[in-house]
Amino acid sequence: MSDMRRHAVSSSTIASIGYDREEHLLEIEFVNESVYRYRLVPESVHRDLMASPSHGRFFNTRIRDKYPTEQVD
């Protein structure tokens, strides 16, 4: 189980988002309770994701299928 601190967001698809600056690791919990980690994500991408008016749309266009991904149990 992840010990990364995630922050709740207002989104129809994403429940919470966490980021480890040292590891460049983005962790996203979706509303269906699945959790995925995205590796090698620049801090600027995390910052833009958090500032985006649509977290789901930003995820689909800028993160999904673009970074090494693993599902967290």
C-alpha cells in the first residue's frame, strides 16, 4: 500500500493526486478506487495538472499513456 500523501481533487474521474518531487513519481487515485503510479513525471506536469480546470481532461491528454505506469495494490 502506498504511503504517498495524496490530496483530494474535484473531478468526476480522479479522487486524489499525490506527487513525490525527489522520485518524479505521480500517484493518482481514480473514483473507482484504483490507484496508479506514473514514473518520470516532471514537477511542471504535476503543477499544471493541479492547476488545470479539468483534472480528467489534463490527465487524458498529458499523462495517460505517456509515462511508465504501474497499478498499486
